[in-house]
Amino acid sequence: MYDIFTRIREGLEAKESRRIPTKTLLNLNPSSQACIDLSTNENMGTCLRQIWFNKNDFERTNTMPVNNISNLAGNWYEDWFVSELKNCGLYYNSSFPATDPQRLVKGIVDVALLNPVSSEIELGEVKSYDGSNYYGSQSVLGNKTIKPKPKDKHLLQAFRYSLIFKETIKVNNLFYVDRACSTWNKNKQFKIELNTINGISYPKISTVWNEEYYEYTDTRISDKGIYLAEETLLEYFGTNTVPPRDFIEEYSSAIIEEKYASKEIPDYLYTKHKRDPLNNPIGSSSCKYCPYSKGLCKTYEDSL
Ligand code: SF4
């Protein structure tokens, strides 16, 4: 038997490995958006140092094997969503640029759609997630007691586009499509609008929770915090200086105990670490998935 699935897999993986980063003029992409939380003065988005390494074409030191087919499947879910929008007659545009030339920001918005109730154009970002994964789906959908919420990275991206189009388009949407294609209620929509308080704009997020309308404002994210992060980053590029770490790759014992006590570290991770601390370090999840951890980042002096 000729193994067709292995052939498909090899083809998809080869396509992935041929994707060579192209050296272009510097621009900041909202898909890796940084943002200073004004209440803590800390970056709650993508690490400035990570963006700096990436834009300076540093070699990745933390590469993960691509085992998940959905990671290779690229934009299938987005394409499906856009084609269904067309079928419903709600499609307006897709894959169009969003720019803020003053801060060298450039990204591509997934879709623009026509809201048939308000007759207004809205933006949309389409994300997929694994609805069959208990923790993954709970973090987006919530449950009876945990409120649904979008992932920070996606909310930051959508909010950045909302800021760029704020004079003409009032609503953005985050659409989560369940890759496991289980039930319709595992697909989730969040509506994002600007909530301006004392001259600072924050994202107001609305969705359905326990069959009721639910909305909140995320005050960790703001236009001021985003502009501050971008301007700080541009200064690092301008002076060719590597930014300090925004996150901690390996927590000290004292921090681990503190985070465990405040339930920020789950039991299973803590127990595993205690059994063999050297082989099971605990650190920020941003570092865990950062392409420059486990090597490059450590080789630079940092300010922590
Ligand atoms: S390893 Fe952590 S601190 Fe270093 S660049 Fe990556 S996210 Fe930033």
C-alpha cells in the first residue's frame, strides 16, 4: 500500500520549512503586539526582546516539532469562515492592510463584514482553537463559573486594528472556530469596541455567557499602553540595543513558592518540579513558547 497520509504530511512539512523569513523594511505587526499595562507598568503582550530578536533575524534556539495537523493546515479555517460569510451575504472584504505609519505598524485584517442589524461595516479576526482539549476550550469558552474570554494575544491584535480604523469602524469581532468541529456552541464570538475613560481607550468585550449577554472592559490593555510599548521598541531598534527581558524563563524557588501559594502554578506542575527541579524548571509561559528561549535569550545580559 502506498502511504498517502505520509506523503501528504511530508508535502505540508516541506512547504513549512521552505517558508524563509524575508528581510524587509522594519515594521511592527499587531499579531505580535506588545502593550504596557498602565497599572503595573509591565508589558502584558509579546516580549519586546522577542520582537527585537525576530526583526533582527536572530536564529531560533527553541524550535518545536510540528505534530499537530492543524498547525500545518494554515488558513483552512479562516478560508472556510470567509466563504461562509459570502454564502450568507455578509461578506465585505478580506485580507486587507491596516497601517499606522507613524509607529511603523503594518498588519493584515482577516475580514470586514456587513452587520445586517446595524447596517454597519465591522472588522473580524478569525482564530481557530482545539475545542476537544479541555483546558484549551475552557480558557476561551469558560464554564458555569469561569467567564469566557479571548486570548490576550488575539485581543491585542484585534484592539490594535480597532485603533487604526477607529474613525470609520466602531466594532471588531474575534471569531474562534473549533478545529475539532464538534458542536456549534464550541465556536465563539467576542465583540470588541473602544471604551474611552478620561481620554484613554480600553477594549470593551461583549459575548454570551451562560446564555446571557455579558460585557467587561479589560483595563490592562489601552491605546496609551500600546503606543508606549511601540515607541519604546522603536527606540531600541534606533539605538540597536537589545531590550531587557519582559518575562522570566526560569523562576527562582522563592517565586515558585509564591506563585504556587497564590494558585498561579497548578499542583501537577509544582509536584513535577519538586521531584526533579533541574529537569522540570518553571517559568513564564511566554518564554516557554518563545523561539529564542533555551539559548539565545540567556546569552544576553539582562536587567532582571
Ligand atoms: S525567552 Fe522570555 S524573556 Fe527571553 S525573549 Fe523570549 S519571551 Fe522574552
